[in-house]
Amino acid sequence: MTNERGGLGGGGVVVDHQQRNNNNNNKNGTFHRPKFASFLTSSDPNPILHVFQEDDDVVLLQPSPTNNVRKSSASSAATSPRHYHTTTTTSSTPTTTGCNTPTSGEASPYLLSPWNNNNVINHPSPYTKSPWITMPPPYSVDDSLASNGLIGSIVREEGHIYSLAASGDLLYTGSDSKNIRVWKNLKEFSGFKSNSGLVKAIVIYNSRIFTGHQDGKIRVWRISTKNPSIHKRVGSLPTLKDFLRSSVNPKNYVEVRRKKNVLRIKHFDTVSCLSLNEEQGLLYSGSWDKTLKVWRISDLKCLESFNAHDDAINAVVSGFDSFVFTGSADGTVKVWRRELQGKRTQHFLVQVLLKQENAVTALAVNSEANVVYCGSSDGLVNFWEREKHLSHGGILRGHKMAVLCLASAGSLVFSGSADKNICVWRKEGNGVHSCLAVLTGHTGPVKCLAVTQDHESDQKTDQRWIVYSGSLDKSVKVWRVSDHAPDMRCFKSPAHSGRSIQI
């Protein structure tokens, strides 16, 4: 399992669950828990005890006078949460390593399990040397910096990093300190805070920022036109108008606990993921309450709410052809299509791409190539390609522990894992994927990723990307990654003997 909600099958990582029990237990009764709930523990130091509390005053955060950027070095102060602690000794020096062909059985569920700590000791990471880049110590940043590699580290000792969003030269980070901080050119630019709810997701739409929180709320912020460092909260979802409109109809209520009803338009558990459909002006929110909700951005109205899965939703992404993809702790990936029903909008289930015992923890879409990627708690990345219909394309095997996040940019796909590494994959022709490199340096699980275009690169000859990785080691690392890499070895995927996957 991962820090998302998920099952134990195949070995997973256990975090974020005591807070779910706190959110869902009260003296009137207990919300139904899956049978594996007794195995779950918490990684959050400040679990939310009351889900539906009123918002406190918004506090504008002032940038710290100290320099929070450590260029080209891992944080020596950051420590891995106890749930990921092993007896292995890892280097504090960030490196970029190449991918070697896995040995047979390396991706077995037992060996992928984070509880198999002896496996980490007896089978050290095969990613030891890189044909892609070599940077001798002390990794100083100067004019001779290689075109690929670590640019710098952002460290602020206030909480684990759970969410990232990048827009232009600004980076937004969310943590379990409940702060949203804004960074510009690796320096703290501004920040804002709502005194309620760990920040699980951030998306940006023009001058508005939407944040999903552990307390079940989606908060909306607007950037000041006079001073871009000021962010003002303009509301939360659902809005008061939605409440008034829906409260008059008993059908709009759903029972979530014994003797306790809530409006269907309101999430009653953690908002775990957000996704934008900018063309149609829609915001999608997925929650551990198993529901998917659709919001119209122009007036912040809730257009639709429905039960999408049998367990917590961990990922949602709006993709090509009006498709919306959802991934859940129930082990499924579902495809939904939006259709207009008169003046109303409704989503219909089109296809179930995956059914497995392991929790689905992350999704990403390559809209240009019509490919969807799925990461799960067994450490694997499945992908599907669309020609006439979506068909399974193969499996990317690069991690020894749960995949926690995915991001897609151009022909590249990035996967972050509880094994503290980031795999860089490039899509070739005919479903073949090359593993260009493995980015290492984090001392805790990689929880979130964001990618923007490197505008200093020559897009015709060498497309480069700026990659931000947020970790439970309380740091954000900034990388420069190129589309180009040396030739890699090729092996046949065990799951698809007729197709080659480069790694």
C-alpha cells in the first residue's frame, strides 16, 4: 500500500491511515472499515479529529529571512518518516543513475514489499552507475553545470510535502503543516494558510488556485492583480449557494454515519486528488469517501456527484476524448465519459482498465500520444494506449516499493516511489519505453511530482524539462531532464513476451 488508501496485496507502504480512522470514528458509531484497517498506521503528526469544522481566519505567511535553498545537495537535516525506516545506509549525495535490467523474480510481490527490509540489505539497488550523466563532487552550481541533473533543493522544516503545482516560474507546495508556500527561482516568494486541513492536492487555473484538504474541503484562492505575492481565499467548495440550493431536497442527502447525514455535494472524507479540464472549464475532485464530484469553475457550482469506486479514490486525471480516469484503493482504474443530458452534465462508465488486489495510487495521461499510466502499491506502472479503443500496452518495472506519484510531459513519464527514487521513462514507438535514468537523493518517499518546460532549452534539438519532486523528507528537489539519453539495453517484459520494453 502507499500513503494513499490501499490494500496490502503485493506489499505496500503504510501511512496516512490513522487520520482516516480519526476522521471516520465518533462516539455515535463507526463508519465501515475494510478488514485490513487494523494494519494501518499514521504518518501525519497532527491528525484531523473533526472533519466538518468551520474555517479559521486565513493567515498570510511571510517568507522566511533565511535562505531555504540548498543548491545541489540533499538535506542533511531531513529525516525519513518512521514508516519507511530501514537499517540500510544511503548516501546523502544526490545522484542520477542509469537503469539496469532486472533479474528474474525481482518484481515479485514479496521482494517489492517494504516490509521485506532484508531484501534491501541483501539486494542493494542495481542503479549504481549512470551512462546518462556524471557530476563530480561537490556538485556546485555554476556556468559549467551539465544540461541534466539536480539544480537545487528547497528545504523548510515544517512538514512533509504532500502536493505540488507549477505555473510559469512559480512553484506551489502543500504540506501537513497546512501551509501553501510559493517559490520563485528556488527562493520563497510568498505563502498562505488555512488553519484547517492537510493539503493533499493543488491545481492552478489562471489566477485561481484550488487546494484539496484532509478535512474534506476544497478551498479557492485568487492571486491579487496588484500584488502577485498576495493570495486571498475567495471561498470553499461546496459554496453557500450550493448548500442552500441542495438542502431543500432530502434526496440530496446521504447517510455517512449512524444518525448523521451530509449533503451529497460535500465530501465527508479527505479530498485526495484534483484535476482540471480547462477546455470545458471543469474541476474534478476525488475523495476517500469513494465519490467523484464535478464542479463548474465559472460559478463554482457542483454539477455532479456519484460513487465511482468501492473504496477510497486515490487519483483522478482528465484526459483525451472527454475521458476522465479514476484510480482507487479497490484496485481498479475506471474510464468515464462526460455527456450532456439536456442542460445537465452526466458521466457514464465506459471501461474498467484494471482489476487487481493492489491499490491504485497514481495516474497520469499523455494526451498527445493518447496513453494513460497507472502506478500501484506493488511498485509497477501499467499503461494503456488508445487507437480505436484503450488496450493494455505493457508494464514498466523500475521500483522496488509502491509508486506514489506520476507525471507526464512530452514523450517523458516520471514515476516517484516509496523507494525514494524517481524513474524517468521515454515513450518510443510501438509501446516501447526507455528508462533514461533514476533520480536519487531524497531521504524519504517521493510523494508528488510537477513538471514544466525548460524555456532555456532548444525545443527543436534538445527538449528539456524542469522536474519538481516533493518528499516526506520535507524537501523539494528541482531537476533538469532532457529527452535525449544514450542507448539503453532492451529486455522483454515478462507480462508481454511479444513486446520489448527498454530499461
